[in-house]
Amino acid sequence: MPKLIRITTVPISLKLLLSGQMKHMKAAGWEVLMVSADGKEINEVTRREGVEHKVIPFTRKITPFHDLLCVWQLMKLFKKEKPDIVHTHTPKAGLLGMMAANFAGVKMRIHTVAGMPYIVTKDNKRKLLETMEKWTFRFASHVWPNANSLKDFMIRENLLPPEKVEVLGDGSSNGVDLDRFNRENLKENHLVAATMRVMPGEEDFIILAIGRMVKDKGIEELVSAFLNSKIVNRSKLVLLGDFEQDLNPLEENIIRKIEDHPRIVQVSWSDHVEHYLAISDVLVHASHREGFPNVLLEAAAMQVPIICSDIMGNTDIVTNKKTGLVFPVKDKAILKDALEFAYVKRDIMQGLAERLFREVCQKYDRKKMHALILDKYNLLLNGKVNAEKEEEK
């Protein structure tokens, strides 16, 4: 039985970004082990996926001495488990996992790239993060960016040899669950709970943003654009996600506006995202950087109109005025105009959403993505076995 070790920095990534992958590989005859730092999601993810989990104490910050300890622990784990493939996701897990797998002699080392943090940093920190990305790619045998625009950027920036890079299918790390993000499959109690949390007025236009409450997600621009718009008194801005003030913090004045303004509702992270999408009129994704954003796939599957920034990843999914509205990243004035347009031209926005819905169903079904990943694993495994046979001759 071939063995796969799947690694992310924190367990919530296993739960949200890779949901169902490990279970699918196990059902196909692979022995699968998950690895991440400790966290409250571990019990749930092991139950859902039906595979074992090991804790390696990764941090999300730059902690050199602690990181070396993690590399040593990973090497011990790999030498004990003897995996055929180590596959990492998220920057810290990618760097340490690929390094340790290389040192431990693992032949097939895959890293999925779902965004480049260094793009939105400056000066010495940018240089350091760029160097860390290059190290990750150097130690990996295969690099899978989850968007074609990301692949083009990586090659253009000379971050790695082009022959190492491959985008599976049309992109995405995990596709979208079309059974879950389906208006016909919503649960009434969760729908009521979402509605009660938002408390929309009868005529309120609901603008939803989903993701971590940090600067890189464009929260500051969205809040400012909303508060300066002509529709602020006829709308509600719903921010679904948790504050992360230790990493990439929001300005204090923006936090006060979020907490105090009667037309802004901040909701802590929920596992029932589809129900918040169901009560929303438009999804805004103002992020400064992305890989291939799942939230856009989820909104599209729910036929919710989309407004998003013109960054890599977003534009792989949404085409301006064809399947959604795309505005220049960080441009509050044009974002404000887009919000006002979406309010007035709801029929046009719904037409864009329906066109994107058809595209997403055709290209990004999660079942299709799982099958693509499994086929690639099997192809790599067969190549490894054949290479070993040649060496024995």
C-alpha cells in the first residue's frame, strides 16, 4: 500500500483548504497521514477524513531555532514512516516539510502554492520571504501552483525552473463542494441562525466578505468604501471571519468602525458559510494577494454576484463585466462605485453570477479535483517504481 503524508502549518488548513482529500486517497488504497501544529480542529478533521494525525509544533511566524527543531522532528517522522510522497501546503509547512523530506531521502516531494506572502511585504522582510519561497521550491521535486496566473508569476520572477511547475486541471487546490454549496441543500436551522445574527431589515442590501480580518484581505478598503457609499443606509456589510491582530493587523480606527457602526456586522468564523452566502446580495473579495480563492468558488456555486480585486487568483476565476465586477486592488473609489452599481443593477449582477455558476460547475467540481490529484499521485508513484526497477538491473 503506497503511503502519503499531507502537511499544513495549522490544522484548520487541513479542515478547510483540503477537506475530503485525505479521505478520498485512503478510499483509493493509499495509507495517509496528516501532519500539522496542534489545534482544536484535529479531532474533527481526523474523524471526517478517517486518517491518523501527527503534531509537529509549527509556528506561523519567523522562528529560526524552533523551525530547525521542527525540521529535525519531521526527518525522524519521515525516516520512520518511509512515505512514497510528502505533499505540503501553506508557506511554513512547505519550507520545513520540503527541506526535511529532501534530507530524509523522500523521492516525491510536492508543494502546493496557494499565494505568495512576499508580494505584499517590503524591504528586508520581502527579501527574506522571497528567499524562503525559493528554498521551498528548490527542495521540492514538484511544485503545483493552484492558479495559472501564479504559475506565470513564479516563472517570470525566476523563482524555480519551469519544468518543476504544473497547474492541475483549470486550477484550485481542492475545487468546490457542489453538494454543500447548493441552495437546495441548506439547513433551515442554520439559515435562521445566520439571519438572526445579521438581523437584516426588510429592504437591506447585504454585502458579504469572508476571510480573516487582516489588512491583506482588503478589509480596510472595503469598510471605507462602504461607509463612503450612497447605499450605506440601505445596506449592511457583513464581515465573516476572526480578527488576527498579531499577524498583519488592521488599523485601530478601522476596528472601531467595525465594532461601532450600526450598518456593519462582524461575525466570528462559522462552519456554515453557505448559509451566510444564501442571505447575501453580493460577495466582495478585496484581497491584496491570493492563490486561487475558495471563497469565490463558493460564492459562484451559490450563484451570489461577485466583486473582487484584480489580483492573481481572483482574475483566474472572475472576468470583469462577464462573470463579475473586478476593481483595481486597494482602489477605494472604484470599489465604492462597484458597490453602488451592484445595488442599482441587481439584474445585471445576477446575470454575471449565473454565467460564473455554469463555469464553476464545469471546471471546479471538488470530485473532479480529487480525481486529478489521485491520478497524478499514481502517475508519480508508477514513475518512482519503474525508476527503482531500472536501478536494480
